[in-house]
Amino acid sequence: MAKKDYGKFTILRDSREKDGSGWKFRASANCEGVEVKKLDTGDYSLKGYETLIMIERKTIGDLWGTLTFGRERFMKEMDRALEYPIRYIIIEGTLKDIDGGFRYSKVTPEFIHASLISLQVKYGAHVMFTDKRTDIAQTYVRNLLAKLFQYCEDGVISKDGRPANPK
């Protein structure tokens, strides 16, 4: 059976993502690269599916800050994220990195774990751990977006974001 040609997808990066940080996706055989535009919620999405897919990027330091001092703002963002059927929080780090705590913070790793579990249960967000190395996280997200694009194009994910054929 011949492999289906899905064409190329374009990754959207929120214009508010700080310059010099975040993921930079180059064009490839299946990807046009990145287009920068203001996203209502999240840091990354797919062009044409930006109302379905939301990806939030967090480094370990950013995660700690977001779940402590920036918690109120972040919870408002997660409330907005409920409008997106497909929600991911991609953490550039591992559980072991969280277990190591965060320098100068009085917040325990257990608090961070509990908060991440709440994000999964209350908001239905897929919390994924990658690695502190940006290139590893970036490769994971590129592959994730490529698969989501294929599923959207094939109709496996419907326009409302639900599995169209849950076989």
C-alpha cells in the first residue's frame, strides 16, 4: 500500500513567545516551518487547526513559577484552554527534574506533582515530559504535530476535536 501524501503542515508559534526561547522548527519534507501569529491560548498550534489544538510549552523554571506566583493567571489560561478539544502541556524536563525541587523555592515537588495531576484531571490536558534539552523536546513536538495533522486530515479527529472513529 502506498503511503498517503498529506501535504505539508505549518506550525504556528504565538507571537508572545519570547525571542530566543522556545522551539524553532525548520521546513522539512512534511513541514512548511513556523509562522508566528498571536494565538488566543497556548504557545503552539497547527495552521488550519488552531481552534482545535493548543500546546503550552514549559521549562522546569517556568513551570515552577506558573504553578506558584503566576498560578492565578495560568489557571485563567487553562480555563480558556477548555475551548480547545486537544490540549497539551509539554514540559522541557523530567519527573526526576521536578523531584529535585527548584532552587530557592519553598514549594515542594509534591505540590508541583499535585498541580500537574489537577491539570490533567480538571482540564483534560495531556501533560508530557520530554527532556531539558530543547532539541529533544522540539523533536517530540514536531512528531506530535505531524501525527495530529495526519489525524485531522484523515478525519480521525473531527472538526470538534473528538475522535471521529474511536476504533
